Amino acid sequence: MTPLTNVRVVIPVSLLAAPALLGAQAWVASFGPLYVQPVGGLSHYVSPGWGASGAVTWLRHSGPLGLRLEVSYVSFPFGPADHTDLRTTAQVPVLVSTGGSRLALSAGPVLTFPLGPVRTSLNAGVGATGAFTTMSLTGLGSDDRYNRPKRFSDLAPVFQVGVAAGMRVARGVQVQLGAAFGGVGPTSYGLGDRIRVGVISGPYWGPRKQWSEFASYRLEVIFGQRG
């Protein structure tokens, strides 16, 4: 199933569930650190990043369904790709360095159920992310037209599905570990068209806009409980 197909499946499910879930009478808030591991093609250019996430979840007293609204921020360190690219008119290998950050907002259903003292949940979400990317090249000498960092900004859809498990540590306080897998719509990374070496004017190089996937891991402190 392609990322676009996944989005088409998750979005209708989230939208259909929202009216019933908004009738909930209780809510909990959570926040904590977030670790994001790029996978697939993105992992060759971008190293894992750290950030934080916060969420508000509305819960129904009469059932296991809820609605989760989440915001997250992740920073990816600037560093070189794990391989060189041979995409120059002079057939010279170049090394791309990439870093940046992502700010995402998503919403979707959550299904909670107890397993003994452990509170387990499944969740899905769709939303939008702002991707802010910085790139530079090495391998083409000292010409600033190639070496100067370039910055790119993209707004793209994001979706994810995840699982989490937590335990109560005090009245109205829980600690939860979660993992998720998701995809992000076309954003800027990697090299696009062949780099034009030796020209006087015009575009010299730029990224491709392509889908990317990620795995994320989080530790959340949750405040609140059902009445």
C-alpha cells in the first residue's frame, strides 16, 4: 500500500469518528520527549532527531474510544549523507549535508483498553507538517555558489499509526511509552536535477520533493483521568 493510499484510508476513518468522539465528557493532557528515526530514502540523508510532543485526548465515559489532538516538534542535526551522489555535469561525486526541523499538528481516533494494570492504546492521526530543511554540498571546490547552504520550506500532509502502553504512578498521573510509524507528503531532500557545473548564471542545484517515512518513539507523562 502506497503512502498516498494510506492517507486516503486514514482520513475518512478519522473524519467519520470525530462527531461521535467529540461528545466525550473527560479529557487528559500529555507531554514528553520524542525520538524520530527516518526510514527508507530519507534515512540516507537525514540522521535521527529529538524533539517533544504534547497532546490532548478526549475520552468517552461509556466506551474505549477517544479523540487525540497532537502537536510535535523535532530537530534533525545537520550532517552528511551516508553516500555520495554522482549528479553533476562534470561527473564529479558530491556529498550532500542535510539538517532541519519539523513542526506537525495531527488529530485522529484512539482506542484504549486495559490489560491488567497496564493501559494499552492504539491510535491513528492525520494532519499537516511544516518541514524546514537546510542543505549544502561538498566536492565542487570552494565556489560559494555550490557550497553555500540553501534553505527550503514545505507544507505537507502527515499520517501515522501507533501503539502505546502505560501505567498509573499517582492519582491522575500516568507514564506511557509509545511507538508509531508514519509518512509525510512531498518535502525537500536529496538531490534533484543534475548539478550544472561551470555555468555563469541560473540554478545550480536543488533537492527533490518526495514522500518520506519515519518511525517515532515517545515517553509521555499523562495528567487527568476519567470521571
